[in-house]
Amino acid sequence: MISSDFQGDSFGNVTDMDTIVSLCKRRGFIFQSSEIYGGIQGVFDYGPLGVELKNNLKQLWWSRNVYRRDDMEGLDAAILMNRWVWKYSGHEDTFVDPMVDCKKCKGRFRADKLSESQCLLNPKLHPGECGGELTEPRNFNMMFKTQVGPVADEDSFAYLRPETAQGIFVNFKNVLDSTNRKLPFGVAQIGKSFRNEITPRNFIFRVREFEQMEIEYFCRPEEAEALFESWVQERLDFWVNEVGLKRENLKLYEVPDNERAHYSRRTVDIFYHYPIGWEELEGIANRTDFDLGSHSRQQDQLGLTAQVIKNEHSTEKLTYFDHTTNRHIVPWVIEPSAGVDRGVLAVLCDAYDEEELENGEKRVVLRMKPQLAPIKVAVLPLKKNAPEIVAMAKAIKDDLQRGGRMRAVYDDTAAIGKLYRRQDEVGTPFCVTVDFKSLEDRTVTVRDRDTMLQERVAVDDLKAYLLEKLGL
Ligand code: GAP
């Protein structure tokens, strides 16, 4: 068993959430969705720098799990699915939170989280403490419903998927038949999921629209436990060595029976030390044959399904023919499931640093891995009113971004010291400065974000120099 060294709600990390939220808004990482209309709770937009950071994180995950392994296929399934998927996945019945209503303040709260909730009339009190009567708990399903087609009758609806996983399960046979894979193998997918969270909070930590990076790894039942253990280590290694999160900010948590999802025989969560405390970044679950088995079993009882999906030929069982035993088996599944938004938040919190410079000024710097940085290099002219320097700087920037391997920007909107600070604050690993000496000897200054040390590099060698340092 994984030892659970989770310490409850201790607080840590160098910064608080407000600092991260304000940096994200100020520098164009993340904005409140539909802000000009007052926003919508639990929904956020990624701005010019945020989209780069998010894409870079997803690219790292995809590259590690799909391109650098021989046992994985990719998939991009639709968000809208036949509603019966969610019946047989168990989500229609069990993806619920118990809720109570306060008759006085009219608030609705999670019955199992009353001590973490605030009364709407007096935020210092917990629900019920204001004297208002609380109703009996009632189950509230977290799936969003939407109308499909022009006729608004009882049957013409679909759910917005609450996890991407089911898109992989229902395509199991399609992937197997089109790739001839043998067990064990996995299917990886990145995509949007939606949950009608009752109390979305803590910025992008708990939201109603988010992205997941999920793997369903299919195996023989007898292999499952060992594969589970190795996936836990693999995923921890990803966050530490690939993404660069500090090891001391990550912990494993063995999820007890009463906290596990309905499909899971065993779950280990990877917790990150967010400014709000230790919270889940990723979960690794042993889903056994629950999902493939359930979708296959209901197809045995075809009366209902054939009528509903009106295509008996699409009711093939989600099984695997094992040539060694000459039997059909329902594979077991190990599922590492990570949240993209929680990953972005962890990267921002982990990277954020403030330091005092010799001249007493404060420097904010995002010390993130170069592969994740939204901008890889900023090219800055020492003087913006020296046309030859400006022309040379722009030509260098054009050359660096040619081929699309790195995002380079040109900026001359402030003095050089201020331009450095701006790039530090968004995590740009290198600044290239073009000065009068550059005009004479075709060399430039390359400044390192973390050490602030400067080096003179020949323009002709610059691109190769940066690509190597950036690890691209
Ligand atoms: N398919 C398994 C599954 O969905 P989960 O633990 O419910 O399991 C997996 O979700 C990951 O998705 C979580 O570890 C978290 O990173 C992310 N996630 C879940 N709900 C979220 C929410 N409301 N907002 C942001 N991320 C969320």
C-alpha cells in the first residue's frame, strides 16, 4: 500500500492565491469568463499567455504518454454522447452530491461539507448556525443536460460529459479493431469535461468547465495491481521530472473506501501543496472491468438498448479475444486521470518567486521549466530610437520564430530594466538584447531569467544556442 503522508489542511508554498489570481489577470494568463457581463461562476478563459502555458503542459503530457511509449494510442472523442452511456457508466445514479437547503437564507449547500461552507447571510457562520432550518439532504446530479435536436421532449437530451473516460470505453472495440493492439495497452485523451459543481471555488481549482488528461490502460486482471503501482510512480515522475514541480510539494494519498468513486477498487491521488492546502491534482484508479463490463452486460439485455440506439449491429461486446487462452475476456483498466487546469495552477504556484534585488527593488519571477514557458525568448533593443538597432532586433526575432519551434517576441515599449522585469514575471527563460556593439561585431547579450547572468553570443549561433538551452 502507498503510505498516506497527507497532512490535512496545512498551508504552504511561497504565495497566496490572490497573488496568483492578480498576476494571471494582469499579464493575460487567465480571465473570468464573460467578465463584462459580471462573469459566470466557476468558468474561466485562458488569455494570450495562459493558452500557451496550457498547450505546453498538454503537449508534455501527450508527448510522454503517446509519442514516447509503444503501448499507447490517442483519441479525441466527442463531448456529447448517447445518454445511455451515462446510465450504464453509473453516473446517472451515483454522480451526485447530497445537498441541503437553508430555509432562511435560501442557500444550497453540500450536506457533507457544511463545516467548509458559509451562511449566505453571515459568512462568519456555517449553514444552519444562523438559526435557519436545513432541509433533509437530497441528491443533486452534477451532470449538465442539454437539448439535442429541434424537439424539446423528454428523450431528446444529452449530458455534457463529466469525464472524458467514457469516450475511450465506448470506443474500445473501434480502437482494438483498427490497431490490432494486444493487452496491455492504453488509450490517451485530452479534452473538456463539465460538472455542475455546487460550490466552484479557489480560482481554476474547482470549476464547472475544465480539461482532463486521461489514460485508460487496458490489461489482464492478474496484471492490474502491479500496473497500478507502476502507473502511480510514472505519474509522480511526470509531475516532478517532466513538469518540474518541487517534490516536496507533492504527496500520495491512498483514498479510503468511503471516499472512492463508485467504479474504483483502489485509488491513489497525487496531491499538490496549493496555497489553499494539500489538494488533488491527479487520481490513479483501478476501475477493474466495471466500465467495459457494464457497457457489455447491458448489451446482453438487448431488448432495451436495441430500441434505444436503433442499431442492433452496434451492440458488439467490449471484450478482448485472448489468443493464449482462446477466451474472450473483459479487460481491467488502470486509469491515471489528471486535471489540466489544476496542473496549470500547480505550475504557476510552484514557479512563483519574489526576490529582493541589490538595489532594493522587488523582482517577481516565474521559474518554470523552459518547455512550459509561454514565451521562450524576448528580443529587446537597447535603444528604441536607434533605427539600426531596432531593425537588427526585429530581424533576429523573425529568425528565431521561423520554423515555429519557439515563441519569440519583440518589445521596445519601456526601458531595458523594466522590459527584463516584465519578462521575468511571465517566466520567459531568455532575453536577447541588441546594442551598439551588436552593430559592430554581430553579437548580442543573452540574459538568463533565473540567474540574471548575461553572456555574449554570436548572432549566427544564437538560434542553436537557445534551442539547446531551452531543451527543444
Ligand atoms: N475519469 C476519472 C475522473 O474523472 P476525478 O477524480 O473525478 O476522476 C480527475 O477527476 C481529475 O480531474 C482530478 O484529479 C482533477 O485534477 C480534475 N477535476 C475534477 N473535477 C474538477 C473540477 N471541478 N475542476 C477542475 N478540475 C477538476
